[in-house]
Amino acid sequence: MDLTLLISTFVTVFLAELGDKTQLATVAISGTSNRPLAVFLGSSSALVVASLIGAIAGGSMANLIPADLLQLLASLGFLVIGLRLLWPLLGGIPGGQEGADLAQDVEDGASPKL
């Protein structure tokens, strides 16, 4: 087993999951239950299965697509997601009012309705 890869993967996933919706859902469920061990086991099992699916899918993709191209596609995917999240704040569609209205709401101190 590659210990460096194991530690690198652990640190990356651990930091990515802090404050993520999975952790927030676990906190919410645990807060409404008096069985924290059951919540821990359920959420841990779900994360393990989701990670297994990701690892298998990633390994399969690596056999079909060169690693450099796969990394480029993943990077472009994150870029598109980021731009879509920022789009309303950047003015939306040229000539449209959606982004301008959102920007005005933020300037006025109102909570933006995303």
C-alpha cells in the first residue's frame, strides 16, 4: 500500500468535507436524535460507499481516458460550476436584469434570493 497516497487522500477528503453539506446533515440528524453512535455509523457508511463508487469510477475512467485529459476535464468541470455560481453576481445575461437586481439587493443590505 502506498502510505503517501493514503495520507494525501485522507487529508484532501477530510479538508474538503469540513463544513460540507454531508457534515451539516450529520450534525442536523445527530442534533435531533439521542443516538449519536447510530448517526455516526450511518453517515460513515454512506461516505464509505460514496467514496468507493468514486474510486471505482475514477479507476475505470483512468483506463479509458489518459490521466492528463481526465485532469483537464475535471478542472474544466469545476471551472464551469464556479462560473455558474458566480454568474448572477457578475451581472447574469448581458442586457438582463437578474444579475443587476441581485447586485442591487446586496448593495441595499437585503438577503439575496439565489
